[in-house]
Amino acid sequence: MIPDSLNQLVKSTQGQQTTQWEGRDVVLFNMPWGELVISLQGAQVLHFCPAGDTGWLWLTPTPQALPGAIRGGIPLCWPWFADERYADESPNHDGPFHGLARHAEWRLDAVDEHAEGIELHLSPSQPLHTLLTARLVVQANAQRLNVELISENIGETPIKTSGALHTYLAVADTHQCRLEGLSGARYLDKLRDFAESEQQGTLAVQGPVDRIYHTNEAVLLNDGERSLRIGKQSSDSTVVWHPNNDLPSDTPADVARHFICVEAANTRLDPVWLVPGAQHLLGTTLSRG
């Protein structure tokens, strides 16, 4: 589910095109296997639609003006998630919520096209951290979307990080959503001051939810019309978020019940320590359920 203005750009594209949308450089692909859009602000996947399907990602129709980040798609929370600023180098340790990557400019380093799909490699245009580098690999075809955020410690001391692939999934109605695969997992409820509980059975979303589940299992999302499988790599935290009626300013009420966030993350439950020269790959894979 994407705004009409972006949808028109996608439909008018044959093959690959780089253009602007909402003041941002975006790379569009309209191929036999499907559609893909990536914003070079934040290396953010904005849209993915396999051939013969509807879009799997949600995007606000009223994005913030630059330098604000776009709500929707798959924002990159790096090198920290939320306010867990372990890797924050700012003088007062008050860097932006969700880190630096989603506001930064990225470049498209490589495009590998083949008959079944595509693989893209991106990296920040300017260094974002003195000890850490990041790069993104996106693989898309008619069956799945795979996104990998790779961090490397290029310094001489260990460093602690957190992060997330903050995926906004398009759904028919948030209140009809059921999430399977979380039963038995312990979670921190951010709406109850991080109180710890255990998930009993299927998660039904009937109101606001903001939870960090301690699990590395895949999740199956069913909204009554479609099922999606959300798998992940090197992540023991699954964040499930929807604000219900307490909406951010860039989220109109008439579209708010058409998304839910299910995020592969490294949080306070599973922060990542990188020794010098070490790498960490945080991945998420979307496929039909």
C-alpha cells in the first residue's frame, strides 16, 4: 500500500529508473518478477510487490519533509534501536531516536539482475560512525524479499550496538491481524514500563501494542485476506508495534489500520558486541505464508 504519486511513478517505469519522490532520490524497479522501490535517504525499502500480488509494505501518504525520515517500508534503525544509544558518539549521548542510518544519504553500489530477481548493495555516502561501518543487501524476486544490514567494527576497541529492520507490513485491517509463532515467548511490554510477560497462544491486535519478544522464531501474519511469513537472521528480539489511536503526526487516521510493524531487531534483550574486525548481519525475509 503506497501513495498514488509513488504508484504512478512505479507503473510508468520500465525496468530501472532513478528519480525523485517527495524530495528524495528513489530507485524504482518494475520487472517481470515484480516491483521494488528504495529511497536513497536511509537506504529504505519503500515498496515491494511480487508479480500477481498486492504490495507487502505500507507507506504513509503524508511523509515528513526533509530532513525527516519517511514512515513506512523498512526503515533502518542503526547503530542503535529506539533510545538504546549504546553506540551513540554524540557529546551528550542524545543522538536521534532509532539512530543515524535512516536520516543519512546512501549510494547504490551494485545491481545484480538475473531472470528470477535482483540483488542490490548499498552503503552510506559519508561515514556515520568512527568505529562502525554499515552496508545493506536487498534481494527481491517473485517469492520473497530479503534485507540484510551488515555492521563491521573497523576500530581498535569492542563496541556494543543495537538495531532493527523496522518493517511496516500492509494489512487489510490491523484489528483483524493474528500473529502466530510467538506463543510461549517472554516479552517486554513498553506500554507497561517494560513489564515482563509470556505470550499465550496467538497474538491478536485489538488496541495499541508495543512489545519486544525474546525469540528468534519466524512469525506468520494473517490479516484475514493474506498470510505473510516474517523470518529473520541473527536476531533474538521481535518487536511488534502499532499505535492504535495515538497516531504520529505523519499518519492519517483513515490509513492507520492498514499496517502493523513486525521487526527483526537486536534490543536490550540481545545487544550485539563487536570486537575489532568482527561483522554482524541482521536480516529479515518476507515470503508468502
